[in-house]
Amino acid sequence: MYIFRKTIVRIFNLFMSVIVVAGGLLYAGQIPSGNMPSPEPGAYTGYVNTFIGTGALPWASGMTFPGATAPFGTVRLNPDTSFPLGITISNQIGTSGYWYGKAYTYGFSHTRVSGAGLVEGGLFRVTPGIGSQSPLKRMSQPLPFSHEMETALPGYYAVKISKAACLAELTATEHTGVHRYTFDSSKDAHLFLDATSILGDGRGEVGRIRVIDDRTVEGELGGRAFFRAEFDTPFTATPWSGGKMLPGQTSAEGTDAGLDLNFGNRKDKPITLHLGFSYISIEEAANNLTVESKGDSFDQVYKKTRDSWDERLSSIELKTSDNEIRKIFYTALYHCMIHPTNMTEASGNYLGFGKQIGVANGYTYRSDLSLWDTFRTTHPLYCLIAPDIQRDSTQSLLRMAEQHGGFPRWPKLGGEGGSMYGNPAHMVMAETYLKGLMSREDAEASLDFMKQTVFRTVPESFPFRGRDQGAEYLELGYVPQEAHKTSVSRTLEYAWADYSASLLAEALGRGEDAAAFWALSQNFRNVFDSETKYFRPKDSSGKWSAFFAPKITTYYDEILPIKFADGFSEGSARHYRWHAVQDPQGLIELMGGSGYFVKELDQFMKDASLMRAAINPGDGWWVGNQHNYHAPYMFNEAGRPDLTQKWVRWTLTERFADSPDGLDGNDDLGALSAWYIFSAVGFFPVAGTDRYWLGSPIVDEAALKLEDGKILTVKAVNQSAKNVYVSKVTLNGQVIESTSITHDQIKNGGTLVFTMTDKPNI
């Protein structure tokens, strides 16, 4: 089996190499000359490499993008890259629209998701052209570019495209994309504005676009996204629709509709475009443009956005002598601050569930909350350094629950994306209250929604019917295999969420609810096989699945006709073996004690793949998948913090880098980046609780700016590549004897000091 898989991987890698090399040969001789612009970076944005995570082998890429966006904004303006001739091998190669191995671009679109396996966005693409280039060939003749003529900073992206004799520069506010195109040719300068562009294969939604005057265009796609575009230079326009140009007309509609805007000879005379975006209406898009960027030059918009990024990035002030660590760290912090999406227009209106329009009073309504990913690391980070975003998120989730009947799993734009499983919002809501960032009234309402979901009492008037396989989970104490192919993963996630709900109920003084949820949190025991010492799928009669191969992952199942990893999602039984975060002592007991637990977990770590961002991560430790995030910290619970320190430091060093392949898997809207942030400063959240495990900081000092001006300073005395072990930890001068701390201990700031050594303290 291993040899077969290895052969498949080699064949695929060879195929990808041929494609990339072919692209380079086709591009040969077309690299534009001249220097690239050098926009002034801010005090912190200069440390960010927005290309980290844009490369690596397909599927194992970080799936990030280098384009222009504002912190926690809506518009993410970025080149949509392609293979030669517009060849599409798979939509999973660069799901954000950009992959470093693709050397061609279709143009620059305004929306996408950062770091996920989800293909979403690519709306309202703008493509430059000159002379007689036809917009009808834009997809089959994408424009070649070179990374040598490409540059980016937070809030800014630029690339030179020789075939269009053009320098394209991009910046953005929260709801507007601002473009500047400078042509180095006396031929007519064109911009092709596509009202129906999307990432991925399909089209199907009807788009509409029309000319308002010789500097203004409006349009929409499928009644779900809208824009108003204003240019500083007059144009003549020719629409297209359905593969045909429509001369003499001023509008177009269809599943392939756009405008060819001809600006005449603009040699060395920049064209600036401001495009206001909205999920509600053209009127809202126009208002967003007016409020956020109208009247500002391109450079003024960039400087404002740069300063916004600097303010956010300054939430952690780092001291390290290692410049690569500094770049990885601040890029990770940057990636954590792209999402969640701001769905609140400049007017205060937002698009909620069921396409209902609401008004956000006192908060910003946000969506694109990939909660199954972000509850583990990103939301705990917001609780510390971005409490406004955490409150926005929880207020938004409450509004969604009011409309939906329960908390969504993966809210996407104006609805429930439904991705993944479990009840991750329950952890987010519980943790937020436990850390003092939610009112008691909202916490009570949150717990009531949790009860409706878990105990299946959602009123008939709501679309949400409770947990998937919730009836079986309540009746049997686990999800049976015949109910769902990921039965074990679902059982484990439900049990963890129920533990968080029990903590919330206990904090609210609702003892009966706390007891009921705590009892459910022990359901992880019901899928643990004491003979194999693994979690295993079993049917409703209690019979274990006949076939069990704990080291075979679901990634084999994707290419083989026989399914070997039923019961699990995105991994194997070995990956999920450590998945009882709510009761690690109970898990250690089930496995026969700490000695066996430590031996098996240490071997799991040693069996990590040989390379970062491996296309086949294997059955060992893989930080790139979410259900493994906590694994190295579980040594703490077994009395071996030295092994937590060893493996956390190994992961920080070996699995992150200042390069396009610098992430060990999908970033998942900043979740993997947040793992790095926490681990680099020396502590890590026990998600859904108010606790943090202690680890091994890789930076000399970090000052975290908490709410109300409070500062938590973390110092690592004698920290070095050799000194990865911790001999002593103090908080405000008091020795910490435990391997964890609570949020209450650090919420008012203070000084956390790790004294580092080269010898394990055992």
C-alpha cells in the first residue's frame, strides 16, 4: 500500500513539474524590465511576507494569497492565477485564486477566502489589455507574469505584465478595491471588467453590467453581490455577453457578461479605478465607495490601510534576534487578521441568514467564520489581542442563532456553509464568557441555544434541526457508523463541545444543565476500544467495525476504491487517538497509564512526515490538520512537559518558514497561523475553556496588548536554538508549579518569565 501511494505521489509530482516548467518556457523572454514600485512599509507591515503559504505542493499549500486587503475586511483584491492556456488541473490548486507555481493570471478579482480548502469568490475581475487584445480570449489566453516583477505588502500588491505593457497596482479599504494601471505603450489601453467572474470551473448565475457615464459602471452577479466602479479617466465601452461583443450597446447580461473599457493612448498616464462592493445592493456599494475611498488617491488609500494594518499588528511587540522568526511571526499575525469578513456596510446594514437585512448596533456583523478550524486557536487569540473582533463574532453568532434556531458550524457570507461537523460555536461562546468578554444575558441565551441543539428541542419554525446524528448520539452515547462515515470524529467533537457547555452552565450557576452536559462530555469513552487502545467506529448494536487499520488515513480513501479509514475525517484513528481534550486524565487511564500514553504519543511525534507541506503527511504528527493542534501539549497532562517543550519547539522550527511553502498545510482562515503565534510566545489555549498549556517560547520577548491598555509581557531567559527546555516559569515573580495557567491569571497583564535550558527538567 505504501509503495503504491508513493508511486502515485511521484507520478503526480512529476506531472506538476512538467506543467510548471512548460509555463516557464512559454514565458521565456517576456519578463518585463525596470524596477518595481517600493511603497513605504509601516513599522510592522515591513516584517510581513504575504507570499508565505502561497506555494508548496498542491493540496498541502497554505492556500493563502498575497493581494491587497484591509484588516478583517470584505474586499480581498488579488490576481487569479492560472496554468498556461488557462489549463485547469484541479480547483484545489490554490483555492484562494493564487498559487505560487502558476505563472499566468486572468486578472484581478475582489473576493476570496484565505487558507481554506474552499473555492469561493473571484468576483468582478478586472483584466488589463492593449491594442486589439480581445476580452473574449481572456480565459484561454491568460497573461504571463514573473515573480521577479511582483511585490506585496499588507494592503498593497503590484505586478508588471509585459503582454499588457502594464504595471498593475492594487490596494483596498474594507469594502472597496482600488486599482492603478500604468501602461508603457501608446496602443489603446483597455480594462476588461467581468461581471460574472468566479473562482473555479462553473458559471451559471446571471450577471448584469451597465455604463452610467464615461467614467462610471455598475453591476451585479446573481442578486447576491453588487458593485459600483468609478474611474478617473474617461473611456468608451463595448459590452460582451455569451461570447459575443455587443458594439453600440451600453449594458449586458448573462452568465458571461462584461465591458471592454477603452481608454485610448495612456502611455505613462495612470488609470485609477475605485470599485465599491456590497452584498446587499448597488446603492450600498456606491455608498461604501463614497464613505471609504472617494476623493482619495491610490497612495492615500494605501497609506490609510497600511496604518490600519500597523495598528493591528502592533498588538504584539516582538523581540528576537532571528529575522526569519520575526517575519514568520508577523506574517502569521497578519493571516489571523484577514478574516472574519466584515458583512456590515458603511450604512450599518448587513446581510444576515436567509438574506434578511439587519442593522448592526454597537458591533460589526461578521461572517466567514470557519469555526471548526478557528475555535481551536484563532478565537482564543482574539480573546487576548482583538477582543473587539471576538465580541463582533459572538454577537454575530447570536444573531445567526436567533434566525437559524441554533449556532451554525461554518457561517459563510449570508448563510450556513455547513462545512465539517461538531458544534464549534458552542466552544467559542463558552470560552468568550469564561474569559469575561460576554454579558451574562448573552451567555444565558447562548446556553439555551446549546440546549436546543443538543437535546433536540429546536422549534419547528426554524430551519436548523439540531445536531447531525443527534438522536443517535443521545440514545446510544455515540454516533454509530451506519449513521455517518465519520462517526468517531463526530462523537469526539460533540463530547468536547458538551464539556465546554458544562463549563458555561457551571459558571452561570445552572447546576442541572452543567451535570447533563458533563455526562455527555464523557461519551468519548463509548468509542474507545480497550483492546486496541484506539478510538474506533462501531454500529448501533455496539459491534466494532470489522476492519481496523489505525495508520491508514482518509487521504488514501480519496484515491482508492476500498475505504480503509471509515469513522474519521481528514486523518486516521492514530491522528484522533489524542482527542479527549476535555478529560486527558481519563484518556490516559483508558490507555493504561501515563507510561504507555507517553511512549505512544512520542512515537506519533517521531513519525511526522520527513518534509514540510508533504502531499502525503502520513499517520504521524501533522500540525497542518486541526484535530492535531493540541497533540504535543498533551505530554503536559501525562507529567512530561519536557516532551511538550521538545516537540513544540521542533514544530516551530521545522514546520514553518519564510517562504511560499512556509506553512505545513492549509492555513484555514488563520487557524494554523494562530497555532504558531501562541506556541512562539510559550503558551497555548485549551479551546473552549479558560486554560492555557505552557510550552517552549521561541522568541526572546513578546508584549501582548490586552484590553484597556493592559500589557502581558512574556520573556524567555536564555532562549536559543539549543535551549528549548524550561527549568522554571514565573508569573509576576511567583513560581508556576503547574503546566498550565488560567485566563484570570493573565487578563490584567503582568510578566510571564520562562527560564530556558538545554536539559529537560524531569
